[in-house]
Amino acid sequence: MKIRAITTGATGMVGEGVLHECLLHPDVESVLSISRHTCGMRHAKLTEILHQDFSDFSGIEKELAGYNAGFFCMGVTSLGKSEETYRRLTYDLTLALARPLARLNPDMTICYVTGMGTDSSEKGRTMWARVKGKTENDLMKLPFRAAYMFRPGFIRPTKGLKNTHGFYRVLDPLFPLGNLLFPNAFLTLKEIGLAMINSVANGPDKRVLEVSDIAALARTS
């Protein structure tokens, strides 16, 4: 199955890593990256659209049709933000893209990166987890072929990429020990990218994927 993917978040750590895996993978035929700023990558498979208003994609809808995968990797920290602001930047902007994609590409499989501890009930005490939970729930209601919610924990970055957070660079040497002691909390960025790619043809019935599920899907061929 040849994959034609739309990605977001390529100027962030997770999005850059997922795009990197897509460009390397033989089953990925083409990638459309949508972001506000250029990711700086150049590749025969890659088309880049610089789009400033992520609340409105009507101006580029013609260019969003014909894809069978959507990898949503855009995200912001909740630190220092009110719930209203975080919801607008997380829920509103994600659904603003997902809704037209579901209408234009009903055969699309989407993967959305949330995080370990996301609150599916939408009623918990942790603000970011409630907002992410609502985003997950409403994405799964859209008429996509399939929708997978990725909940990684600690992520080991891919060496050589430029958007790795300083936090992860500092803790990278501890990854082997952490993975040994807490295998259900540690993933590599490569595993996340491969799991997204594999979900298009070999996605599991389970729709909310925790760390162990993502690692298993990454090994699927």
C-alpha cells in the first residue's frame, strides 16, 4: 500500500522525527508538510505548504485532497497557559484541519500525538489531560477510515535532527536504563514514526495506543 501522507508539526521534535521516517520509508510515496515555517528539509517526496492561519484551511483545501494518511504532530506546552488558550491552540486548531481532511479524504487513517496520562473522561483535575482527552474523543468521531491516538511517554530523539528539546538531549544517556526499568514509559522517536506508517495498512483494532502498543505497532510489517 503506497502511503500519501499529510503531516503537521515538522518544526517540532516529534513532527520532524515522523517526517524523517516518512521520507526514509519505501512505502511512503509522498508527504505534504503543513506548517507556519519551513522545516528546512529537501526531498523528492516532500511538498511543503507554509500556512499561517491554522484555524482556517479553506484557502488551501484543493491541495489537501488525495491523501490516505494524516500524522498530527503539532502541539504546545500547557505551562503558563489558561485552559481557554490551551484549548484553542490544541483542540480548536487540530479539529480545524481534521474536519476538512475527513470530508476530502474519507479513506484516510489519522494518527494524533497526545501523551501518557491523557484523560478520556474529559473531567479530571489536570487541565492539559482534559483538553487532550476531548481532542482525542472528537477526532475519533470524525468519519475517517481509522483514527489512532498516540500516547507516548519519554521519547528518545533521533540523532542528527535539529529540533530536539534540550530536556531530551540532557536525559538521552539515561534512556537505556529507563527503558529497562520502565519499558511501558519509554519510546524512541523512530518507533513513533514507524508505528504511524504501519497504522495505515496494519492498524490494530485498539484506537488509543499507549507506549507498549506503539512499540508493538512499530514492529509490524
